[in-house]
Amino acid sequence: MDLIRTPAVVIERPFEAAFRPVALTPKRADTVVAQTLWSAISTGTDMKTYRGEQHPEQCYYPLVPGYENMGVILEEGSYAPDLKAGDRVMINECRKYGDVCAAWGGGTRLVHKDSDNAGGAGDPMCKVPDNVSDTDAVLAYLACVPLKGLEKFDLRPTDTVVVVGAGMVGISAMQLLKIKCPGIRVIAIEKNGFRREIAQHYADVVLPHDDTTERKLLDLTGGKKADKIMECSGNPAVPGILHRYLKDGGWSDDDEPGHIHLQGDYPEKLLFDHYHRWFTKNCTITMSCAIKARGKAEILKYMAEGKFDTSHLPCEIWPVQKVKEAFEYQNRKGYDVFKILLDWREVK
């Protein structure tokens, strides 16, 4: 059977991206066909894939990376019975192709979505409200990651929450904390100066991640430190030292211990500091992976209502045909680039 071929972003091998055709899996009875209009390069997972840092049991080369993409429905199918041809949708992951690996398959012009190649919890497509832009619909995907993570917290308006990392996941966490629990105090910790400037628009206080951070946090909290920490950096060196920023607690029945939530895509082992430095925390440590399907609709709703603000996020727009150069640029500039959006509208 001839397979349908479609233009795609492909990482051929570490440090080599290309724009070339790949084969889609055959259409099934339930297949929905969508066309990508916009996608993005994730500064975390996609760049880890680009640099060859994924563990071999997760993927192999060549592969189609990505999961941040939106577009339009071309052909309806029972995989998404509520979606109609012409609907703008968050497309996101596709886990199988005919001749390459998917990691995680959000970078093709045509997308076949069905129960065979897109059955995970984060895969269902979601209709984009009329007053949410195409590019915001791309950004909405990573906002679903901290939305899932926040469910682990028992948030209180009197809490001080530290968010470590000011990429798309961290900036989203800062906003969602305030949406979910008005009055809460959010302190951002970020090593990169460019990203600290962005975080100023979303956090109550922004601190550098250096030798002064702990002392500044003590001063800001009257010696208490954070009630809760949301780790969004993806840096494997960070989780093991977070005791520095978390309050002591749990000494009496009404003394709530601190809580740390991990949700980074960490490329290496997590090594925790000496146990005696953690022992007085009595803390809870939780983690979450990826998103819940219903999170897409919730984030889009916040965007439509004007509660989730992307206006201060400096996104760079590249034609997808230049994706080789875009990956090279992102790798060279590192965290001094917040987000690259790839424009597919001229691709035939």
C-alpha cells in the first residue's frame, strides 16, 4: 500500500535538522486528517533531542520532534467526533510514522490522528476559540504541563510559592498560580538574565539563581522561605538542592510541611544533597509527566477570557523551511531565545 508523504521537520541525527518528506501511517476508519499551520521548537525537550541527549529507549534517529502545533481539520473522523472540517485545533502529538521515529511527532504538514498512532492522554485534539490566535494555540500546550502539576498542591492565599525556571513552563506556572489562587505570592528564580526580565511581568519578585538567592529569599519571607516550590527548569542539578529554598515544617499537627513538585524533562540522573539538609523539611515531593487532555480546553478558556497573558513573551517567527538554521540558532543562543515559532502557511 502506498503511504502518503508529507513535508516534515526531521532530526536526522544529533545536531542535524532538515525539512523533508516523511511517510504517514495509513488512514484508518477513525483517522482525522489535520494540516499544521504553526508549530514551535521546545527549548527543553526538542533541544535535548537535537543534541542527542534522549535515552535510546525513548527514540531513535531519524525522527520527527515536537508537540507544540496547531492547524485546521481537513478530514473528519471518529477519533475526534466533535470536530468538523475547517475547525482550528490544537493538534499536538503523533506517535507513529511510516518511515521515521516520532519524538513526539508534532512537526509534519499533514497529520493523521487516530487510536493507533495518537492514543495517549495528551493527544486528543482541541478546538481553538475564535478569539484565541493561532500562535497562542501553539503556546497553550506547554501551559498544560504546570496546570497538571498544580493539582498536586493544596494552595492557600497565604502561601509563598517559588517557581524555579522562567521558560514557557515556568511562566505558565506563575500565571496559573495566580489564576487558581488569587492573593498567592509568587517568587521566580531564574539564572538567565533575559528570562528574568520576562518573569518580571508575571511574578511578584524575581531572583537570580546564584549564591545570593537563599539569603534574599530569607529576607523576603521573614526567615521562613517558601511554602511550596514548583520546579520548571529541567536542569537535573536543581531538584537536589531545593531544600535551600523550602521552609522547615511538620513539627506540630497544624504546622504544614513544605511541598516540592518536579515536572522537568531532566536529561540526567537527579542527585540529591546530603540527607541531613533535607531531614528538617519533613516535606512532600511529587512529580507529574506531560499533560491531561482536558488541560488544553482549560488553558484555551483562560486565554479566551484574557486571564492568561502571552503579550510579554518574545516569540521569534521562522519559516519552517528554515528549520535547520532555526535549530542551529536556538542551540547557539540557548536560553537567550525564549521561543521559536515555525510558520507552515506557505508549505504546499
